[in-house]
Amino acid sequence: MDGFPRPHYRRSDRRRPPCLSPPELALLNDHAQRDWRSTIRSSDLPVLFVAGSDSEFWPSAHAAAAAALAPNGASTVVARAGHATNMERPHSFNKAVAEFLESAF
């Protein structure tokens, strides 16, 4: 899989991951390996970094670390969610995004 880790799905998950083509996997791999810090620092737009407390790929502390780089950054950690927070805990994710948008604009 060209170095891109396969997600770990809990047995309780009923959804199956979509099949990704080799070009899609290559794009995800490239995105995951890039250093985005200078891009985050240079953006003057409000940005919200959302992490799941149980992400299989990144420690949830990465959201706060990324937000600290952004001039207008914020972060939140959604409890009992993995990497696909928006799909695993949609109500909590949507609430966090709505609250961010209300405060940012």
C-alpha cells in the first residue's frame, strides 16, 4: 500500500471503508507525509483542527499543536471517536464545527 497505513476498524463498525484506487492511495500517502507547518503558519483564515480521542493514526494532541501554529487556530478533541470523527460521532463533530463557526465569524 505504498506506506499508507490501513485503518483499523472496530468490530462494532457496520460501515466498510470504500475501496481506494492506487492513485487515491498515492494521493493520501503524499498528503500524510508532507510537512504542513509552514502552510498552517501562513494562513490568516480561522481554522479548526478536530481530532478523535481514539484515533488510530494520530495522537489527539496533534490538533492542539497544529492550532497553536495557526494565527487564528482552534482545536477540539471528540471523545470516543477515532480518526473518522465526522462519521463516527457526527453529532459531536457538527456541534464543534457549528460552535467554531459562530465564534470565528
